[in-house]
Amino acid sequence: MLESPEFAIMNLTRKLAPALPALLLSATLLGCAGASSSSASSNNPPSPVGTVSSIGKDGITWTFSQPVIAGQFVTGDYYVVGPVTITKIDPAPTNSSPYENGSVVNLPTVNGKSGFDSRLNDGSDQSWWFDASLRSYPPIALRPGDALVSSISLAQIHSLPEVMRSSDMSASPVRTVSVLTVLPSAPAADAFRPSYCDRRQTLYHAGSLQRSLLPSLAPPNPSATPPLSQFETWYRRPWIDTNPFLFDAPAEYMPSYGQHIAFADSYASLLLTLNFPDDQKVNLTNYFVQYGIDLYGCLQAGYGWPAFGGHRSGRKLPIVFAGILLNDDGMKNASATHPDQFGEDMQTVYINRIPGGYQQAWQGATVIYGGHYGVKADGTPVSPGLYGPYEQLQPVNWPLINGDEQLGEAYRRCCTSVSWVGEALAIHILQAESVWNYQAFFDYVDRWMTENDAQAVADIKSQTGFDYSADWERQGQTRYWLQGEFPQYSFIDDMWAAYRH
């Protein structure tokens, strides 16, 4: 199956969660009316521990069989001290087709499928990625170690614009999700939520973040610099990332395509290197680190994002970013401990690493695109030929899919390389190339941004008839791909020109 590169950015409307129910059974309240939708930071700390009969978060309400001890993590997500039994979820999950408003216990699922909504459709029917047996219905008994992910479905699929690409609609039928974590005891007030994939429930703390490692650079083009608030809005709620093609990503605030994940990560991380006042960076830093914690927990649980066209970019940066700020060796060594699990590394390779004894590509490059499925850590193509490296060959010899598409070069230019520039730049600025631990990625991005491809484009057209002369397909830029899709479309290019020395 091949993904379409055509997706869209959403125009997110932040929905305030309902207030906590009136029945609060202790003198110390868990939040106040509307608290479940407020963001948590050093300026707006989580609500204290209390005893409640139900909890509301971003439109989802969980009701318990008896009062439970509950509280909020530093990002605003809720925990309860277990064991507990949920007797009601609102909005109620449907128990027949179309299955909507699903709740799933303990991601990732055993078969990689989704239980949130059966209307999976990226322009064609993808309902075979849905499995109704994964859904949980009240009463739901939960123990410490469990995490319940509950969703609210969209009334109409393909009704929200894609995050980071406004010209197309999100593929997902899911609007928003909330995570309820069951702990054995209340954590410290500055604890991050454990990854929804982490049954050991590793706790990280905001107080441990080395925020001083974030630079304070002047924005090179202030009028083209997006506000922190845009990305706070997008990263505040949980990004659920355990469907291989993001068919069930929460469309209101999360991209449904890996290329757009990478773009969002690029913008968020680069914004955090700018000279905003420290207190203004707190929320986005916390939210972005939480995404990294979530991804790392999923990685440890056996889930990964190996190369597949443009689908699997963007997951390594949040893990590495969180690892740097938390000084966590596991996160910082994620790709060494879990090889062949990150798309952008698998799709970049030194040409002398692939079989065949090649020393340079057809146009003279020494670092090349690894193809649709990429290469393994030892340089072996996952699938040689159509889905593997091809730049070692003259364009006339490049394999075609369906006889009318140069799959490798088309995706190199449309859906992968352009979204890696900001990721690489953020790591350069943090001086963390050794932490990323894959130099070919950085050299490939430098090639993309500095190599004049005018002659190559002309030669490809001369040899094969395929034309890559459109601005958005050319090397040396990200702006033409983002123009018309995101308001501050030159931001990555502006940052590259100013800070890639």
C-alpha cells in the first residue's frame, strides 16, 4: 500500500472540557470548574490531589463505581490511584457499526489495529485496520499499570483540515482523545504522565528538565515566526501514535501523516531555541517532552516507525529532545538500542554502505536517499529495487511503479526530505549530533539544502521525461512546500539561513 502525499492542516478549535462533577468527597478539591482544559505549568500548576466520583477531560467524562483518589500530571492529564472500576464513559462508546467514541486499554494493541472508530478512511476504505474486540465498555476494571485511552469521534469524517497542511482534510475519524492513568499512589506534583504504552509507568519530572540547555536565539524573521501558543494548542493533548498509518490520530490537533508530524516537531523544537522569556517556554517544553516520553514508552513496548514513504518521519526528534533535557541515557540512545525503527535514518545512507561497491551517486553525491522502505543499520536495503536506494543508478534505469511513477525520486522530493530540515537544524542548534547518533542523516539534509539540483532536474527530464522543476519539488527549500499550507511558511528556511553555520 502506498500513501497519498496529499493531506491537510486543521483549523483547530480548542474544546474546553466539562468541569469536574459536583460530588467531591474531600475537603481538597481535584481542580475547579473548567480546570481539566487548562494547561499546567510552573505558572499554572496541576490541581492538588482529591477524591472524586468522576473526572472530565477535554469533553470525555469517566465515572467510577466509588470515590477514587485522583490528581493531575504536570501536563494536565489525569491519574487515579487504583484499582478502580469505570461504570460510565461520556460520550458513550457505540457497540455496533459504525463503532465510534472508542476506549482502549493499554496501547499498543497486540495486532497493531485500532479500536477507536471503525470509519478509517484515507480516501479509500481502511476499515480492515479496525478491530472491535479491542474496545472496552463499562464496567471497566483497571489496576495500577493500566492506561485507558478514550476518544470522541467526529460526526463527519474528513471534516477537519490536516495539521501543517491546510489544503487537505485529516484522514482520521477521531476528533480528540484523553488518557486516564491508573497509579499505585499519587506522584509528585511535577510528574509527567507515564507513556500510555508503558506498563511499568516510568515517571519523569518537570523539575529534572535542564531548561538552560535551550538556547535563546533571536528570531531571524520575527514577522514570519509563529507564536508559541499555536503549538501549545496542538501538543497539549495526547498524540496517539500506534496506528502504522495514523488513520486514527486525533484530527483536531494531531497530523495524520508522518511528514506533517516532522514539520510540526521541527517548528516546535526550533521555537524553543528562540529568545522567548523562559516562563513563556515552559508549557510547550513540557508538552513536547511529554510527546517524547510517550513515543519512547511505545518504542520500549516493541512499537516503532520504520521507513515507509512519508509516513514514518518525525518520531525520533521528540524522544531525543526529551532525552537531552531529562539527561536520560535510554532516550538519548534510543536508535542504538532500537535499530531500524526510525524513518528518516533508514531513508538516508552513505552510498558506500549499500551493496554494489558504489562510491558516488549518478550526480556525484556521496550520501543518498535510502528509498521507500529504506536501509537497515548495516546498509542492507529492506527491499531492493523499487522500494530501495536508486540514486546509484542513472535516471534512465530507475525502477517505475505502475509504469508511470519514479517512486523513489517522487517521494524524495514530495514527502520526505523537505520535512527533515527543521529536525536536523534543531539538533545542530542543540549541538546534539552525537546524541542523534546517525551522521548520514545530517549530511543528507545538508545536501538537500546546499546542492544545486538544476542540472540534475534537467538530466532526469532528458533521460526519462519526468519533470521535477516545480518550486515545491526542488532542493534547497522547505518554504515552497509549506506555502499556502501554514501561515509562517518560511520559518524553517529563515532559521536555516541564520543558524546553520
